[in-house]
Amino acid sequence: MQNPETKLLAAMRDIPDFPKPGIVFKDITPILQNPELFRSAIALMSAPWKNRPLTALAAIEARGFILGGAMACELGCGFIPIRKKGKLPWRTTRVSYALEYGTDSLEIHADAVLPGGKILLVDDVLATGGTAQAVVELIRQVGGEVAGLQFLLELGFLKGRDRLPGLTVNSLL
């Protein structure tokens, strides 16, 4: 009988050359399509944070929203969307950063975090750490404290956690 982590890892699929040649995209949709696997992923990702004093959970568009929204319900805390430039309807704070395949910008509502609020950052994959590092900066810019980061999958060979010194970084897979 396989353990839950092995089942989750086996369900993911690699999509070569997406979004550009040389990138292998880690597709989590087979996990999301299977209620047992999806529930398992949310429970396992939430477990390390159950007894922590979290104000809210912030997640990155778009796959992070799926995991983060479910985790916020599981943990009983608020949800903060981190979105691409121009997608949020209120006053925003923005950060630009480099990706492994280009550059991008992310925004948060300027009033999304209460001063000193303890925020858990959630996303699907930790790769080079550029996006996570940018969101840590963004949360701090609006007065939040980063309680930690939680990922479904970490591509350890890309050393993304090296860009997040002094922070608690958990990866399920």
C-alpha cells in the first residue's frame, strides 16, 4: 500500500517544453481532479500549521489559489489573493521579479494585511524561489510578518529555498 505522498507524486504529470522550450511544467490537475488525493494534499499541507497563530494565508494566482483557499478553510484563517498586475480592483502594492522563463509583477491590496499580521504563503511548486521571494517582500511591504511558506512540491535541484533564508519553508513532496 502506497503512502499518501507517493500517491500524490505519482499522480502529477510532467509536461515538457511548457510554457517554453527547456521548461518541464509540473501539472497538478490530476491531483485536483481526484477528491481523495485533493483532500489528502490539503490535509497534509495544512498539518504543520494547525497550531500556529496565523492571521491569514496568502496564495499566488492561479494554482496557489486552489490550494490556498482550501487550506485557509482547513486552518480557519483569512485568505489573501496575490495577483498579476492589474487584476486587483483596489489600491495595490506591487513587486516585480525574475522568473526562470522571464519577468513578471505581482500585486496585493494595500490594506490586505493588518500591521504585524502573521501570514502563511502557499503555492503549488517551489522552483527557483524568485516568485516566493517576491511575495515575501510584498507581504513585508504592506506590514505583514511571514509566518512561513508551504508548497505542494519542491524542485530541490533548483535550490529555491536558498532565496528564502531565515524563513520556515515546508514542501510536502
